[in-house]
Amino acid sequence: MSAALPLSAASGANALLERLPVVLRDGLLGYLPESLRWIVSGLITIAALLAVFGLLFAYLTLAERKLLGRIQNRPGPNRTGWFGLLQPFADAVKALTKEDIVPREADAVLHYLAPVVLVALSLMGFAVLPFGRLLVPVELDSAVLYFFAAGAATELAVFMAGWASRNKYSLLAAMRALAQLISYELPLLLSFVPVIMLAGTLSTTEIVTAQGGWTLGFLPHWHVLTPWGFAGFVIFMIAALAESNRSPFDLPEAESELIAGHLTEYSGFKYALFFMAEYFGMCALSGMAVTLFLGGWQAPCAFLEFIPSYAWFGAKLLALLFGFIWIRATLPRLRMDQLTRLAWKFLVPLALINLGTAAFWFLTAGWSGPLQLVRWAVAVALVVVPFLLLGRRLTAGVAPRTYRYAT
Amino acid sequence: MSLTPEIGGAHVRAVHDEFHGDLLEVSMGPHHPSTHGVFRMIVTLDGETIVKLKPVFGYLHRNHEKLGENTTYLASMPYTDRLDYLNSMSNNWAYALAVEKLAGLAVPERAEYVRVILAELTRLLNHTCLAGFLMQDCGCSGTPLMYAFREREKILDLFESLSGSRMMCNYQRFGGCRVDPPAEWLAGAQRLVDGYSAFLDEFEALLTGNEILMARTQGVGRLDPALAVSAGVAGPMLRATGVGHDLRKVDGYGVYPRFEFRVPVGAHGDTYDRYMIRILEMRESIRILQQALAGLPGGPVMDPKAKLRGFRPKAGEAYGRIEGPKGEIGFYLISDGGPNPYRYRVRPPSFINLTILEDMCLGHTVADAVIILGSVDIVLGEVDR
Amino acid sequence: MSDAAPAISQEERDELRRHGILLTSLEELYNWGRSHSVWPLNFGLACCAIEMIAASMARYDIARFGSEVFRPSPRQADLLIVSGTVTKKMAPQVVRLWNQMPEPKYCIAMGACAISGGPFKQGYNVLKGIDRFIPVDIYIPGCPPRPEALLHGLVQLQAKISGQAITGPDAPRHLRSDIECDCPVPEFGAHDLEPPQNPAVWTPPPSLVRPDKA
Amino acid sequence: METVEQLRDRLLARFPGASVTVISNPSPSAQHSLLLDHAHAREIALYLRDEPALKFDQCSNVTGIDWPEKEITETTKVTVPDPAGGPPKVVAQTTKRREPGYLEVVYHLYSLALRQGPIILRLRTGNRADAVAVPSLTPVWRSCEFQEREVFDLFGVTFEGHPDLRRILMWDGFKDHPMRRDYAEPDDYEWEPTPHGDVLAKAKKHYPEKPAAEPAKEAKP
Amino acid sequence: MLGTGLIKGLAVTAKNLVGSYHDPARYTTVEYPEVKPPLPEAYRNFPFLVSESADDPMGTLRCVACQICEKECPPQCIYIEKSKDKKPDAAGKLQIYPTVFAIDTSVCMSCQICVEVCPFDSIKMDQVYEVATPGRYGDLLLNREQLAKSNAYYHQIRPTEAAEVDGRLAAERKAAEEKAKAAAAAKAALPPKPAAPSPAAKLPDESRRSPQGEGGAAKPPAEGAQP
């Protein structure tokens, strides 16, 4: 963990809660010889991450099932333990004890490696996320680059899974996964280039710090509240949906088309690992979105700062995860060619134009008074007009229809 | 740069000839989440584009016709429930109609009205479920299907309180209906019909204007009207191509000529049209139901001359058909004067509608094939019998 | 475990109990996990499949039991609900699906057709009960059974799983070495399936329940 | 719409060499049908489809019927002169003749354009064993494709000119034609608690010997 | 504009999510094992045999083993064996009774045709659906003892229909008694015949069994007493 940043206007209670995780860790480390501290500190961080996000994964599956249920007018799991709270553990026990089948024809090594690699890679992203003011597992200067490099590699694991299974459906899914990877990596990266441009850094901590402060005490300086930031955030989230293979971009495991896609030949705990990796990836990308656009661990209003920073991070993360689930409950799936077309012909140009908008915003930072209004109007127009034009071209030939009646 | 490019078969084949890729043969089904039962398609793929599709039938061939020839006329009635198991009431009616034609039985007026009410409720049920299943095929995570089944349960409650069974109603009899619907049942039906438009509005708000859905379905699986007619395609699928053919209007069986309703027809014959025609048909069914419930006459629901047991029509043959929710469902019966039909044949609409499945799917992708099949609206009990 | 060991000395009994306590709690955890997370295969055959779908819908909501995760791939499923008529053309596929499922796995024969061929049993292409080829845990008669009946069957199955022991004669199939878990897939013959039943799974009843008609 | 007789006359006028017979239907439905010969069947079908006054553009239903060989006992009353010279006696004479069996394919045609129908066409095979071919009407109406395959599968009628004549409902290696009336299904009724009729006869073979003490189980206490 | 349809859809799901907490129309689950849904009177699952008294179900079965249901049952799941002797039924008339009456519920298709064709109102449809069992042979083939349920039970599950049936049976019995009395008066020398040798041969007129009576719907009482 990085050295503690100076606490600005923090009260005593805030400081205690804020420091609690670090204090606990340091208290543990105090009993160890100096030479071991660095490694044990790392292990503690990893353990804490695994515990928190492991639990989050468990309850996210439950939350998804219950929310889907509620949206569909039913309660969802509610019988295993009080309020269904033990359901994830029952699933875990079952998955752990389930027979593990490796098809005879499959490439046994790759078949085994794919879920392991996938989970490992999706966990790597967490290393650079600033979970709180004092909670950054690894402070890297090029944290954002590292994060997306690790994230991009997950699709290779999906491809591994699809290829190694020697199943036609898995193979189709693997091809889809690769095409999706190549298509959506670009808008994903382009969407946050403006953030880096404006913050002038690749370090996640500094990006969060750059979003600190409030106008009038309640309007935070988050990137999402600027025209380019909003556009970037939306593009980022769409691309994140695709990167984490979530509906409406869950083409690699499209249930109604490809059985279970790349997962078709996986059983037992290996399957659970895939599931875990999907949720980890979703959490990591949401965390990155929080960091880049939603002000990271910053509180939305000045007077709410007494709540510890990691709680704010968690709340924002959960809000985005709820969005993932809500979208999954509503939208149908895109087709492969539509998916790539959406990326290349809509999101990429939009992200590029957004780069220009951000540049305009950056150059006009000094404008004030009535010029501030002009600045906003131009920036909003730079976002909305391309969206409308590109949107119209994207949906050309697709429109609600009117019908006639026979005699 | 639209989401639905023109993917014609010829174009695709030309491209394929240019870059000789290896073709991949995939067997979809008989266990596949979106073949709507135990249907199987052997699909030859170039990349993800379909260059050949051969349907394989028979995984639910449970010898309906043979059993029909070995049992009495009456005993076949519960078997017709299990033909198209979503729409037992319409199947019952089609079979009863064919037998009534064969034996020359008359049906009391009240029974005709009750039959119309039940057939239109069945149409609502079937089209609602189809819309839900189609959305499921498009990749929705169950939500539209849940809403569809929420309404289905309400209709099934009505069926259950009238006939005793949720799905297998076994309700129609030769020369009338088994049970006279009591007043409270009719009131319940009226409540359901009154509330159905609101459900349809909500369902349409959920999906009809959805850009993803429109992009997925518009221009996908086009069907040419001439081919549709030649291939015997019937029902909403035929009307989606622009042919305004509805047996309720053409044959005017039952008391349908007394009701005012319109027949929606599509212009493109694609999957979206097939979906929308069904939505619009449900709105027309609601109109028919309102009229039928308002105009239901009194009297018996059973022809007093009709016999339950020992039913032996004179030798001869008859083909009776009605406009079922899936298309023209017909029964062809030959009597040799005995208690069992000599020949008992079902004209299964969903089986015949599948004739042109390959024509519709060529040049599209696997994802499209799934929704094209979904929009054909098959029930395997009827396809394979 | 401790009760199941008669005719041994007290020391041995204590010794066993010491192991037994551990064994019993593991067993409980294992059975609890298995019984509360029964994921069915997304596999419908005929009419009963519609009621099976209805059971997963809002009115009945099989999700309350943790079983709404209908997996489309047999590799991830625990429960095969044979929901409808199994025809002879379909029977090999069903057996294949069963073999593809990883242990522990369960089978529910839902509806008359799956149990005995039901109303269609006299058809030439209808298998007279899926228990001719694969072991069935729970039978749910009805044509089709109500969704509540399926839920009742599921509760019965959960109870059955909870009652199983890890070792001994009560152990589930997959934990016993004397039972072959893979079922041979029948082949299409010229007139019928070959073989028409799997003798390892299916045995005719020991004596006739019904006296012969005079 | 024209009556069947008018239609027959029209067809005979148009196709002089053809044989078109009206098969009348005594039932109240009064759906009479036309029996066509093989040589002209497809031409006549095309004519029915394309002739502007008829336009039977949809073949709704195709099915087969099995008419097995029948033994017909006819009783005729013959007046026999009494050889003894008495008044001639009326004697009932029974003659038995075997009517050969055949398979029949029935097509129900409707016109969507003119909203008329049905016209029912029938084609008959020579016998049930070797001469089981009829011309396929799939080139005329696409809807016959699967339905003729079904008739081939279940009845064993072969359709000449069908593009893809394979079994459709049963598996490929299946040998029998189960909808024929003399089809004997495989005996697999080992366990039948409540069989009747044919099934009972089959099931009985599988019943074990009845134990002597057994009947008391369900008998009245 | 691109996206309006998506947002409309999201609004519908959001409405349902919120509605599930306060609107009963948007939360339709019946929590089955604890809450059992009320079954409509017409609901049918498997047949049972009506006996007049609960104490002696085998002695008071209404069934006279006429075997009509056995013949008419579409999947042929009923098996009946007639008795060789006769014994008095509830009305005191000597009747043949079934020594064996078995229904294979693993075959039964719940079609209710046996109920419709039964001229003696002796077989009715039960409403028990919780019949899942791990045993294949023992639990699914129901014999006479398992099938017999009392008239009181019938009244409990189908009050309207049972009352109607009772009324009709009482009228029939009364008419039969009067007829017997009249016959006895006319032919005082001859003792009244208790029962026909074969009940099947002396079935009541079929038209009486107009099929409307079966669904629990209101139906006028049988058209007059038997002549």
C-alpha cells in the first residue's frame, strides 16, 4: 500500500474509520521482523481483496438472481438460509463437489488452464484500483495501461476455453469472443483517453485526486459531469458491457444460440471459476469506471465527506453493478455483425470526436462568465450532434412500422 | 451502415466461392435451448453464415394418427389436446368441427359463442407466449417471457375453472361444449379481456420499439408471398407476407361472420412483421372477445341429439379446418361406419409452416436462424404428432 | 454413522464416533449443498415442458428453491427433468445427455409419458418409460402434472438427497463402486431400439401386481 | 365454384387422354373427390394451379390411406330353374372375391386467390407391395415436400420426382411403414398393469406364473 | 432517436422492480409448499371411486363393475374384474361389484372421460396432485382400496356437483322404489326382481347422461325421474 496521503479536512472520527484498514494491517505487521513485512503486507492485501471481492462475487450472484426475480414479479432464491442468504454457499459446495469432466477429445492442458488464467487475469486488474483514500494495493505510474492490458488478456482465456473444448459451439463462441475483443478494446481505450489527457497522468490515484473538490459545496468535479466526460462514460460502460460479456453483448455464451458457448464443456468448479471471472471482470471494469469518471472514492457533496472514502467507492461500484443487472434484465442480445458495426461505426467515431470535445474543453478552461455558457453549449453540441447523426445512420432502415388491414 | 444490411443468398454464395473457407456442420438440437422442443436442424455454416439447413423431425413422433385410428371418436378428443399443447381449446374445436361435418351435427348458438370466446382466449394465450419465447430467443433474460406467462396464468385459471385442467382442457364435444360457462366465469373472462390491452401496451413498451430488437428482426427471414402460398404456409406467418387470408373471414365458420374485426397484414414478411402481426391480432382478438361476451345468447350448449357413447358416423369422409393460432389446423377423417375412424389425419400448421425454413434462413447467421425458427411458432407436439 | 456400527466394542465405537462426527458433519454439508442447489437441465420434450417452464415462471418460481438456473449444457446441470414423451427416436439422445451430466446427478420423470409412455404408450415410436434406460429418482404422475406437483417432486428430491449417506449401502450412485453410472446408449434397429431396455437399470416388477384376467 | 362433376368434364375436355373419376362421398360433408391417373396427374395439377378460373394455388393437406386387400362376400339372388321342372327357385348365391389392396394419396387443394375449395385429388398405387409409386406433386406445390415425405415414411408410397425422398419421422434405418394397417409393432410390453385387447395378448406372454397365494391380495376381504 | 426504445424498456422493468414491493399484480408468486393455491371446483387430476360410507368403503362402493369406463378410457389405464356373486348396494339392491379395480396413474391422462360415461356416478375426479414418489411400481398403480373415497370427501372437494349428484341419485332411487311398489301391487304374486343379471345390459338411458353435468357448473336436475 502506498504511504498515507495527507488528510485534508478530515475530522477525528473520519480519520479513524478512514485509517481503520491500514491500522489493522500495520498492527499485524508490527509483530513481524522487518525483513518479512513487505511480503506479508502484500499477502494481506491479496487476502483482503480476495475475501472482499470473493464475498462480493457470492452475493452479487445472489443479488442478480433476486433482482432479476423482482423485476420478473417473483422473489428469487429465498429458502436457503435466512432470506436465501446461504444460496451462494450451497452453490459453491455443490460446484466444488461436482464431478469434473474433461472431454476425451479436448486439449486437456488448455482446458484446465483456461479458467485458471481467466480468474488470474481478471483479478490482476484490482491491483491498481484506488478503493479508498488510503487503499491502493499497488501504486503504479502507468496504472491505467496496466489495468487494460490485463483486462484485454482475459478474452484470450475465453478463446483458450473455446478452442480447447473441441466443441463446435465452443469454437464458434471463441471466434466471437476474439472478434468482440478486437472491436471493443478500441472504444474502451478511446473513451478514457480524454481523462488521461486532462489529468495528465496514467496513475489512478492522481486521476481520482484530480476529480476532487466541489463547486458550491455540492457539485463535484467528477468527469462524468462534463459533456465529454458523460459521453466518455457512456461509451466506456457500453464497451465494458461488451468486454465483460454481459447482456446485451453476451455473444460468446449466447444461451439461445450456442448452448453455453465457450462454457459448454466445462463442469463443476471450472465452470464456477468462469462465472467468478465474469463477475470479477465486471467489478474491475466498474471500479475503473468509478475511478475514471465518477470521482473514485470522492464524496458527492462536501458535507458527506465524513463517510469513509472506501464506502463511497463501494456505493458507486454497487450502483454500476446494479445497472449491469438491470440492463441484463431488459435488453435482447445483439447479433455478431451488429455488435462489431456498433463498435467500429458508432462508438469509435464517437469516441474520437469526444477526444476533440475534450480538447476544446481543455483549451477553454479559462473561459468564465457568459463565455462559460458558450463553452457548455459548444461542448454539448459536439457530443449530441455526432450522436444523433451517427445514431441515425446506424439505425437506417430500422424503424417502427405501421400495418394495414386486409378486407 | 445500417444495422440490418442486405444479406442476400446469392451475394453470400459468391463471396464464399471467392474465399474457399472450410464449411462447418453444426447439429442444432434435438437438445438445444431454442429449438422449442426436440427439433433438430443440421446447419452448414460458412463462418457464421448459413449455407445449408436441413430440418430433422420425428423426435416427438408419438403416433397420434395411429392412436386415433385405434380408439373411438370421443377418445381422440383428449389426444387432440396434446397436439399443440399450448392451444388445446382450438385443437378441440377443429376436431369437433371435422366430426360434426362428418356426422352432420348442428351446434347450438350459445356453444358457438362459447367456442369463439375460448378460441380467441387461446389465441391470446398462444401469441403472448410466442412473443415471450421469441424474445427469449433474441437473448432477453427471461423478463418478457415472465410477463407473458404472468398473463398466461390468468387465462389458464379461466380454463381450469371451466374445464378442470390448465392445459389439457378436453372441453369441446361433438355438437357442443361439455360445460356451460356460469355467470361468474363469464365475469372473470370479461375482467381479463378488459385488462389485456393494458398488458399489451406494457409489453410493447418493453420491446416493440427497442432498437436492438428491431435491428435483430427487421429484414431477417424474409418470406416471399408467392412462395408462402405455394408452401401451404398459413396463419400469422402467411399474413405477415401480405396475403390477407384468414379462415375466420374466408370460411366464416362458427359465428365469426357476426363479429367485426380486422385482419392485420404485413408488408415485408420478415421476423419483425411476424411478431407484430401477432401483437395486432391479439388486439383484434380482444375486440372479438368483447363482442362475443356482450352478445352471448342463452340456451343449451349441447346438441340434444348428440351421443356421447356409441358414436358411429355413417361411412364417408370430411375435412374440417379452423384458423388456429398457428395457422390452418385441419382434421381429415374417414369413417367406415365403425366406432373408430378408418383414417384420422391432422393437418398440422406448424409442420407445414416449416417447409420453407431453409429458404428463410439461407444467408443469415446462426443467431438469426434461432429467431426465424422462433417466429415460425412451432410446437413439436404438432410438428411430429 | 455411529448407529450403523453394531457388534463392535465400545472403544471401537468411540473411535468411530470420533471419525463419525467429522464424517457426519461433512456429510451434512455435502447433502445440504447438493440439495439446495439443484440446477436442472434446460431440456423440454413435450407438453410437460411447458408446465416445467411455468414452474420456473413468476407464479410458481422454482427459483425459491435455488433451482431456476436452467443450464442449457448438460455439463453444468444436476437434474434431468424428463418432461414429456420420450420417443424411440429421442431415447438415445436422452441417454446421451444423461451420460454427459457430471455426478452427482438426478433424474425426475415428469408426467405419465416419461414414467410409462402414458397415454401414448401404445404408439409404435414411444418408449414405455424412461426408466428403461436411465435410473429415475422421482416419478411425478399427471398429464401434465401441475407446476405445484413439480415443485412437490423437487422437494421430495431434496429430501431424498438429504437422506443419503456418503458411505455404506445408502450412498448415492456415484459414490459406490459396485454400480456402473454410465448407461449404454441404445441404437436404432430395423424395427425397434437395440437393446429395448438397459437391464442394469430396469427390472420388471418381481411379481404381478394385477392378477391375470380370467 | 364448379361442382366436381363440372370440373371433371372440364379436365376431360382439356386432357382428352386422361382418366378422371369422381369418387363420391356419402357423408353430410359432401366433399367429393377426383381420382387421377398417374400419367396426367402432374399436368392436371399444374392446370388446376394456373388456370385463371380455378387457381388452386395452395395444397393444404396431403395424406396417405392404406386400403388393404379385402375379401368381399357378395350375396346375389339368382333365380335357378328347378331341374325337376317345378317353379324356378330363388337361391342366394354367395361369391367371394378378393379386392386387391392399394395405397391412396389424397391432396386437399384450396384457392387463396379466389377463396374456393376444397378440391380433393386422389392418386392410387397399383398394389401395396411393389407397385407403390405415384407421381410427386412437390414441383407443383411446395407444401407437398414434407407431407409426401411423411406419406413415404409412414405408408411406403414412393413419389416419383420428389426432390428429397427420405424418411422424415422415423429414423433412417427403420424398415417398416407403421401407418399401414397390417403393421406389427415390436413387442416391448413387459410391464403392463392394465392392458386391453391386442396389448393384453402381447403382455400376457411376459406375465410370470401367477403365484397361488397372490389373488388374495386384492380380493374382497 | 437512438436509445429511446431502450430507455422505454428499462423504464418498464424498473416499474416492475418497484411494483413488486407494493403492487400485488406485479408480485404474483404463490409460495407453494406453505401456501397452497385454492383449486377451482372443476379441477381434476386422477379418478377415485365414490363409496357411500367412509366406515365401510369396500362394502358401499357405487361401482357395479359395468366396465364402461374400462372400455371408454382412452389410454386404457383402468382394469376391472367383476365379482361372481352379488351383494346389496347402498339402496339395498343386489349388485355385482368389482373385485379388482385398478387404475394405473402412471398412464392416466386425466381426461375425465371415465367420469362422463359412468352411468352410476361412481367414479369421479380427485384433486390431489401431490403424488410425486420415488417408487415406480408400488405407488402409481392404485387398487380398489386406494381408490375408494367417501361421498363426504366428494362433497368436500366438489360441493356443487356432489349435491347435484346426490339429488339425482335420490330421485332415481325413489322412482325405482315407486316403480317396484307399483309392480308389486300389479303383480302381487310375483316378487320384485332385485337386479338385472348384468347391469351393463340395463343401463339407464344415455341421453340422461348429457355431458354438461361434469364440470361443476350449475345444471338443472335430471330431466324427470326415470320412467
